[in-house]
Amino acid sequence: MIIDDLKFVKLNSGDVKKLEQISKQTYYNAFSQENSPENMQAYLDGFLSEEKLLEELEEPNSEFYFAEINQRLIGYLKINFDAAQTDLYDRNAMELERIYVIKEFQGKNYGQKLLNKVLGIAKKKQMDYLWLGVWEKNERAIRFYERNGFSVIGSHPFRMGDEIQTDLIMKLPLKYQPQVD
């Protein structure tokens, strides 16, 4: 019997090389089938480079966490607060910018466990809601977020190399909001 010893480790700038490796691996596996090799390479080189990730790690309003099982890295997540958010910029909200699980651990409930970690952080920080952007063609992810109570509230453009794609903005309320008549 395998014991699931999932742990979350908060990253710092010393983790940038490992972060770059898993970021490129998981992003490529998730999106290479639907995008041209040139656009994939442009994104990997521009947005998931060591330099860019180091900037993100040093942003005080962003946090990265590795998900590990028995000291093996299986995924990671990135959350943003305040001005580090990429779109809505609400002081009472938190953005889930990235959540990835390596291919061999997908379909085994680890994505849910990563999302539960995010929800725990958001609730501890007393956020009103959690939001994220998800590619409109990523139907599996959209269904996952909908099963977890997120709903689409809008969209925004996302640049993938020389192509402009559309990300759906999804939101999950976290606090009871009394209705005002």
C-alpha cells in the first residue's frame, strides 16, 4: 500500500531552477498539442524563463508552492494578491494564476488537493473570492473548476507567441454575502 504523503513547500528565489523545469514541463504537456511549436517555444522562453520566474518569486504579493509526495515534486501552484493580480486587482480577492500537476499524477485527485490548498490560503486570508483565467479551449480544466463552484464572469486576451487567445475569467465566492434589497 502506497501512503500519500502530500506536502506543500513554499518557494523562495533559491528554488527558481526547479520551478523553471516543472513550469516548462507541465505547460508544454498541457498545451503543446493545441499550439504551434513556435508559439510554444516563444511562451516558454519569454514567460517561463529563469529570469522571469525569479522576478515572480521576488514579488511580495505572489506565492508559489511545490506539491511533493515522499520528497518527489509532482506539481506546483502560484497565487497572487493585491497589485500582483493579473486582471481584477481586488484587494479582497486572490488570483489562482497557475496550478499544474505532472502528467503521471493527473487523474489521481492531486489537482483537487492543490486547489484545496489554495482555498485554505484564501479563506485564512479572509478573501471574498478566488478567481482565475483558463483557456477557453481547456475544457477539462473548465469542467474541474465548475465542479468546484467556479462560474465564468468574463474573459481576457492571452498572448501565446504571435497568437491572441481567449482566457475565461472564473470566480468562486468564498464568503457569505448578504443580499441587500
